[in-house]
Amino acid sequence: MYAHVYGIALLGLHGIAVQVELDLANGLPSFDLVGLPDSSVREAKDRVRAAVRNSGFEFPLKRITANLAPANVRKEGSGFDLCLALGILLAADTLPEHALRETAAVGELALDGTVRPVRGMLPMAFAAREQGLRTLLVPAENAQEAAVVSQLTVIPVRSLRDACLHLSGERVIAPMAPPCYGDDSASGSSDAGEALDFADIKGQHHVKRALEIAAAGGHNALLLGPPGSGKTMLAKRLPTILPPLTEEESLEVTQVYSVSGKGAHLGGLIRTRPFRTPHHTISAGGLIGGGTIPQPGEVSLAHGGVLFLDELPEFSKGALEVLRQPLEDARVTISRTQAAFTFPSRFVLVAAMNPCPCGYFGSDFKPCTCSPAQISRYRHKISGPLLDRLDLHIEVPRVKHEDLVGPVDGETSATVRQRVLLAREIQRARFPGRPFPLNAGMNPADTRDCCSLSADAAALLRDAFDLLGLSARAYERILKVARTIADLEISSEIQAHHLAEAVQYRSLDRKYWE
């Protein structure tokens, strides 16, 4: 007796359709899995046997061989349980012959036959559609996520018995309706960020201006100031002035969270920009991703949003140095023996740190207790190449008492976001068709073509380069930031005051690291 069904394997951010072939032969009862399964797939034998029996079906006392094709692709995870169980019942004539035609099944089985959710459902659903399959049986908790994929009928099942009754036509399960992109009820977004607003911040007007520039051009920023000056509060409000995710960006972000196992409880598309705040004890692997079967790290979970690194010098040197490739290339590539896995990592980095270990160097209200050697060691934990990749260096002073007790006079996030949206529209028109049409992503040729300087601005930049001892990368960063400032003012040419403001955001190159 022979049958075949389709399952889906997960490789990085991509799914691949797997044909699961079942052969039931006479002989001593056994259950063999071939086709490069890992230990979690091999363990499916015991789960499937118990689930079939406890669902009220007879498990065939045959010599069962299951082949997972293509055999040269490693299969991992518990998502093959459901298709294995259905394939065995199909081969044993418990299900009608046509039941699983043009159908794939994904899900983990409990011993009582309950279907449990799995990670990576969204890329699996895309793989099913690309294979030409029309129907996908998925755990009920994953159904809304899978239904995002058009031209695919998604059937939510809660147990193996429910799946069998549906396939035999005895109790048909209604397919999951595809979510509407504009419908927030189908979104995985949280309303927690809606309570945050730029208007909550009293004082710090120049810091809010710098964060507006960062949001408009996609620039990375370093906030430097004493404890309690509001660095974390400011960083948390940066997502509120970023444009909403486009549908394409939502799909990318949702796939990352789905593969990492953080998407099943959200359902549908993720609509809000991620804001990730890893603790400074995180390892390099936790930051960029890793593992035997690589998983996305924090830089990929922040894709499309903001990665906030508080107390930057407290992170290990290894963790900080691995940030250089994601910041430059907007992606992470992790190589393993069997394959190389690439995860997206396009985000705005906001880092915060104190000026010294005690936090009060240069303070006008509390003396610093650090020795010069301690201060030097603390600051030089941030390497020059990493510092060059932080476009904006922003000093965050202590908030004054009159600002705290005075009336709220700052702009709301909605007002600032409108200016950011307008500046980004200018950049999108400047770089049509690019996946990252922002000034922060300009290459050297773009910088030459798009950053035309007035005579006064050119002279100012020449003097700043010599006085500050800027690197070539810092020189380009200044031009990119100046281009964003000009875009916020809807100016086609970079003027001297645009460049002067951009230069002041690189003053830490000399002031704190000389």
C-alpha cells in the first residue's frame, strides 16, 4: 500500500515543499523515516502512533517506510507530524484516495491527537503556493498567519480527528478568511506604542530634532548623556515618528517573527515597526542569529524598525563588532556546512551611553569620580569603525527644572511624522525602485550625484574635515545627514547651514575619542 502527501520544510526564511511518501508492507511492524530527517522529525514516529490510536483510528501493524523527498534537504522541526499521520491513514485506506490531492498539511501532534502550532508558518504557506498546491491544513493557532497568502485555501484544524472528518467530507471545516490589510483586528500589532508620544518629552528640543533627522533618512544615532537625562524615553518614541509599514515590509517582518517562533500568538500581519531592546549581556550569536539550524537574532527581529542598545559600552566587544556587517549591508549571512542562511537586518540603530563609568563627566551638578584611565577604557570599548557607522552623535544634557515644571510645548509625534513622510517621499522619488530608498543607504556614487553643495557649504566641509580629523566614512556620513536635513527643508542643494548642523552631529569624533 502506497500514498504520498505534501509537507513543508523550513530553511532559514524560506519554505520548501516536501513530498512525504508512505509505503505499508507486510512484515514485522516497524516505522522507518528516511530522507535526512533530524532528531525532532525522527521523534514524530512515537507521536504519530499515539495520536492515531487516541484519535479513534487503527494504526496499521505493517512495516511502514516514510521517505521525505527531496532527500538531500535536511528536515527539522515537528511540523511533519500531521502529514505523516494523514499519509499513513491514506495508505491504509482510512481516508478516501482523493482526500489529499493538491493539499499540504503542517502541524505538530500531541499524543491525544491535538494539533499544536509550529513556527515559520508564513514562509511555509508561500512555499505551498509556489508548489502549485491549492489547500493547506494548518493548526488553528497558525491559520490567520497562513491566510495572509493569497490563492491558497487555509483550513484550520484543532485535532487529527477533525482533519480526517474534513478530508472525508463528514464534517467540513470552513476555510480561514484572508485578513484585510487595512483591518487592524487582523493585525499582530500592539497598541502599547500608541500611548507614547514625542509631546511627552519636556525640553531636549535639539535631541528630538536629531531623532527626526534619523527617522527621515534612516540614520543610526548615538545618545550620550548622564543617567536620568531621558535617553531611553527618547529612543522609545522614535518608532512613533516613523512611517507605517508598507504591505511588503509587513510581510518581511512577519516572516522573520514567524521563523523565530514569535509569530504564532500574533496572527496575521505585523503592522507596527519593531522596537527591540536586548540586554547588554546578550551574546554575539543572540544579536545576529545563529544555532545549528540558524535562527534570526535581534538585528533581524528589529528589521524594519528600531534596535535600541542601552548602555552601549557594557555590551561585549564581540557582540558590538558583529554589528558592523548588518549596519553596512542590511542583512546577515550565517554559513553552515549544509547551506548559507540570509536574514534581513535593515533597521535604525539607536545606542545610548554615559560619558564615563559613573555617568557624570562634564556635569555641572555632580562631580565625576572616574580616573582618566577609567574614562579612556570606557570610551574605547566603542571601536572607531563602529562609531563611524553611527551617523548622529547627540549629547543629551540633564533636563532643567523649568522644563520639567513648565507646560508641555513640544510637537506631537503625528506632526513630526508628517515632515518625516514628506522627506521620505523626496528620497523615494530620488531613488525609484530601490528596496531602501533612503539617504542612509546611498553608495559613494549616489553621494557624488545627489549631494551637491553650495560654495559656502563646500568650504565649511573642507575645514571640518581637517579640524575634526574625520575618516573617509565619517565624511560620507556627514554628506548623507546634510542631504536629509536639506530634504526636510525641501531644498535641492545642500546649504551651509544644513552642513553645519550635520557636522555638529560628528563632534564626538574629536571631543570624546581624541
